[in-house]
Amino acid sequence: MTDTSAPDDPVAASDEDAATIGADYEALLAEAEQVLDDVDHALARLDDGTYGTCELCGGPIDPGRLAGHPAARSCERHPQLTDPATGPA
Ligand SMILES: [Zn+2]
């Protein structure tokens, strides 16, 4: 009564696939850690009452910007604090 319906040769990832998956995983992990760091930072700023203000100029961050990037650290004039990967256009 042994169930033998399971494939006896499951699709095995090649070393190349494994390397690609590993690189993707590392990139995703780094991105997730960055997001967690940003969220922690935003929560700290909520606690100290500075959430929603630019860390560089102290001005208010546009609500639309916060809607798109709730953990934004800077206003639209100083996007480098929020989007280090994309930067200014
Ligand atoms: Zn600013």
C-alpha cells in the first residue's frame, strides 16, 4: 500500500540556477533589510514627533510623497535620502 505517485526524479536545479537563485535571494534580502531599516527609522521619527519632515531641510514632506513612500526621510527636493537606488532623474 505504498503510494508511489510522487515523482522519483524531482526537477533538480542546476548549479547555475542555484547561483542565480542565490544572487536573487541575496538581493531580495538586502532590499528587505533596507525596507525594515526605513520602517524602524520611520517609527522612531513617529515617536519623537519628526515624522513627515525632511531630515535635510526640516520642511514638510508632501503627503503624496509619504503615500507612495511611507518611510520617506526627505522632501521631494532631497530625494537622495529616500531613493538611493534611483536618485534624481
Ligand atoms: Zn528637504
